[in-house]
Amino acid sequence: MKNIFLYTSMMLLSLSYISCNDEETQEIITTGDASSIYISSEAGRREIPLKATCEWIVERDSLTRQWINIEHKKGEGNGSFNLVWRANEKFPRKGKVIVKLANKVKADTIYIYQYGVAPSISFPDKKTDVPATGKEIEVALNTNIPASDSTRIAMTVDYDKGKEWISQLAFNKEMNKMQVKVASNEPEVGERNAVLHITYTDDWGQPYTTDFNIGQMEMGGTKATRTISFAEVRKMVEATAGTLTIDDDIAIEGIIVCDATGANNAANTQLDKTKIDMSTTYRTSYIQSLDGKYGFALVFDTKELNDFAPFEKVKIWLKGLTLKKEDMPQRYTLTDMGLKSFISKEKGDATNIIKKERTMAELTDNDVYTFVTLKNCEFPIHKGSFTPFNEGYCPSYNVQRVDRYPLLMHDNQGRSMFLMTNIDCTYRRDGSVLPQGSGTVSGIIVHEEYPRFEKDGNIGLYQMRHLSREDIKIDLSKDNSFSTIIAEWNAFKLSGTKVLPSYGSGELWHTSTTPTAAPDYGHVGPFVNGEITGTTKGVISGTLNLAFQTKNWWTTTGANSWMIKISTSGITATHISLQLATLNYAIGAPRYWNVEWSEHGNPDGIWNKAGEYTIPDVVQWGNTLYEQLNAWKNTNIELPLDLLGKTSVYLRLIPSVNKAGTTTTYDTASINNNSTSGLMYVSIRYNQ
């Protein structure tokens, strides 16, 4: 930095020629403007001459000692001392040097001003708007002021209406966020604005000021606003489905059951094949009636408007909002939510929510958009993470083709449904193994379509969205589960032409060809510097033998199949089921499949149908269809209890029709016998 001096003259000190013993007339005199010295930010040294008739001493205060040294700090009569200062890479600073007669009280003070870096404060966004209910806001801040100096920052406020409704200035330890508290607006006040003057004052007393603007909406509602029940709102749309703009001066009161910052609140909107609106989940919240009976989805235009916190008790003004009613299941959404929609807001905790525990069979349409705990659940696919993706098609790799996944849940009553997980969910693939026991899962009951599993998107009437990892209270060990595994295949262990189970007893083979190893999507993570170690964007090489595949699925006389042999001798149970993780590794593999069983195992004999399912094609980069998948599809098939108590039982997974997909269509082609279909997981289990 260049040397810049306000004063170029040297400082001179002189002491009057009076006897040092004459205490009443002793004094220290400075000459000219020598009481202040301005020095460069660079390190340096200056000699300070003085005149005296007796002993003198030079001292510094404690802060000055940190950057200024004194050479020749003592003397008698005429003499000099040296100021030696360190370079200053920080803000301008001020030091104090005291020259006094030895052992006497009287002294003279010299102030040392050293130049430095100019302090700066700025806001990327100069203004924010807050709801009438008030809130503690946090805004982005750019500054070179360290946290240790934040006490030098002060706030003054100019209000256009009211006074002292902004308070509690604070900063985070990284000094990249500023926080203030905005009080609730008052009825009849209307919109109001405030200008915050944020000022840092340096050692020299020099202020550095920047402004930030806060606008607060007027209080929602009027003196005539009437609070009505959720049930009354639901009746406003009389048709089975439809929309209505609410013109009545009405409000509802309820409990917020999610966090506005939650990455897993809702399904993000797929705008086209290669673009997803990643803000949908952050624009969506859910409000549950005080009695826990009903819920509404609340959708804001922007994520910044959604500032709900879990368990808040809120009153929402409905006038001007759009009520949307959908059927199968019956569910209700309020859109066009804005800052003016708020009437009141009170902090709360989990005790605010009516506890709702259900089995899957007990769920009804009234539970949609409410917080529910499902009892006696398990994740029956004992492999992989919440999102077993090829991440190359996901926003995690800056590609917006797929961003959510339905994970299979199964309960002790033989029911199954899907747990939905978004790509932004922080624990979706964090290195943790999915729990393999049983327990409870809590979250918001929703209805979502997922065409990557089924062409029409139908994956069941209800799904659940977990809001935190703590919502999933399932035991880690398969030994602590209501189900018992008869046989399980989660890896490729070939013996001759048959694949051996990883757990339990059984055999699995193909009726025409010998299976070969295939890529697997079961790596649990975590991401390290944007990558999952040992994989290609989350896909595990087939050389590690964790999945298997084969081809030759259709002949002129019928279909070939996967064949499974198990024993159920001595087993009694309330339910027996089959779980599959499947994928067509190539376009042209069979689309439609049946699950059939027999006691004889003869491919030409009579088989009993137990269920049916479809297998999606692997995603194609050039043209990713909505029905193609970058993961395995997990499927549950309930099997008849007639299978129990048999020495030998055969299950076969067999193509049901000669239909396959193309690069542009779902099922318009015939099966290509060179196209492989694979299995990444298979299990047969019964409920104790």
C-alpha cells in the first residue's frame, strides 16, 4: 500500500526549563499539531525528538502494545525516542502513546492513526418483504468485518409507519448473514416500510453505513373476518373435483405440520423431459386442523414467501386464494398463498399436533395432507438407499430428468405403499444402510403419480413423505422384524446354471439361458466431493456380482421365465409375499409379467396366477421417456396362503404378452430376445 500521511511534519515535544523538583510548575508541552500522527499501513519507524530538563518516560496502552514498539523509552533532558510499528492488513487503527515526567502524574498524549483496508458492508438483495405476522429474518450479507468486531456494528431505523417494530440486530459467526426481528403488524395500519441504516465505526471514529429495506404486508383479514372449519371449506367445491376462487371474508386456523425449508415436502414439478421445477417442495406446506381430522396443502408462488416453521399455530385468510379439489383420493389444495394470507402465527412444538397412528389399511382420504404415523412397517428390499439412482440423470449431476424415488414399505397386515424421497433430501444416500427390521414411519400422507414405475402413473392411492430421518423409527436388524425371510437374493452367486440365495434356502434360475452379472444401483453412498466412491455416478460395475440378468424371453411356443424353488414345509403365517427389484437393462426386454406358482415346477404344466407387474426400461440419454427409470423398480406381490406347508413350491416370473418398448414408445414393439432383463433383489417372506 502506498504511504499516505495527513501530516508530514515530525512530532516535537519540549519540556519547559523548570526544576524537576518544582511540582507545582511542571508541565509537558507539545508543539504545533504533533498530538496526532498518521502513518502508512506498511511497517515503519519514526524518531520523535523532545526537549526536557529532567527525567522522562514513554508508555503505551495495552492495545497499542500489540502493534507499536517504543525504542529508547526512557531518558533525561533533551533526547528522542523511536516509534516502530507493524504493517496493518486490517482496518484503520488508532494507538495511544503517553509521554510524561518520570514518576509524575502530568503527561501528554500522542495519538497514532494507521491506515488500513476500508471496512465494507453490502447486501446482495437490498430489500425483503415479510408477512404481517412478523418473523425473525435472516438476510445474506457481504462484509470483510470479522465476527470479533461485530459489536462495532449498530443499527438505526427510519420508519414510515409506527416505531420500534424492528429489533435484535445480530450476525452469524461466519458474518455472511444478518438477523433482525420484525414484530407483528397492527390491524388497520396497512403496509409499512422501514430503512435499516447498518453502520460500522472503525478505530478512528469513521462510520461506514449501508442501508437495507424491509417491507411488511398489512394484516390479513378484516374486523368482519369469520373463522370457519376445515370441513366447511371442503364443502365449498360441490363437484367431485374442481377449483374455486374464494371471495368470502373467511379464515381457517390450524397447525403447520412441515418445515418450509424441507427438501422433501412435495414432488417437484416435471416441466418437460429435461427440466424440473426444483422449487415446488420449498413452495409447499401443509396445515392440519386443530383436531387432526383434515389437512390442506398450501402452495406459494415463490419459496421465499413460505416461511412456516413446524408446529406453528396459524390463522390463514382465505379471501383471494384458490381452492382446488381433486378426487381419487379426495384432497384439497390452497394456492396463490402470499404474505397477505397471514392473520396470526404462534410458535409451537410437537405437542400441538394430534397424534394419528394408522395401519396402511386404516388410511382414508381424510388423512391426506395430515401427519400420520404408520405402525408395524418394514422396508422389505434389504438393499440400497432411499434413492438407488444412476445419479447421472439427476440434479445431483446438474441434470434435471429424475429427482424422486418411491421406496417400498410393507406392513404386518400384508399391505404395501411407497415412501417418497426427493433428490435434495440430505440423508437419502449418506452411507447408512437402510434399516432391515420393523417399526414405525411417520410423515405426510400424499397422493402422487410416478410414470417411471407405471405408465399411467398409478402407484397406489396413498403415499407418504417423510420430513426428517427421525421420522423413520425402524429397527436396524432383520432379527427384530415381524417378517421371516425364507430365501433372499441380493447378489449374484452362480452355481452351475442356478443363482444361490444370499440368505435362507432356495434356488433361482432361468428356463433357457444361464444368468450373467449385471450393474447394480444398491450403493448407499455417501457422496464425497460430488461423487460416490467406487461407482460410476452411483452405478456399481457388474464385475462386483451384485445383480444378474439374462435374455431369450419369448419363443414361438411361449415365454421363458425366471424360476424360483423354495420349501414352506412347517410354516404357518398370516401373510406370505414376494419382493422384487427389477429393471430392463436394454430396450426391447419384456414389459408385462405375471407371477405364478405350482407344486410341480413343470414349465408345461398348469400354473396358478398370484399377481402381475411391469418392468420399466433403463433410461436413454438421447430421449429419456417419462416411463424410463434410472434405478430399480421395487415391487411387492402378496402370495396365496395355499403356498404354505409345502415341501416344494415353485414360483415363476414370466412375460405375459409379447410386448416391449422402443426408444420412443412404451409397449408398441415385440420382445427382442437379445435384450436383457435383470434382478437386483428377490425375497420371499412370511409374517409371523
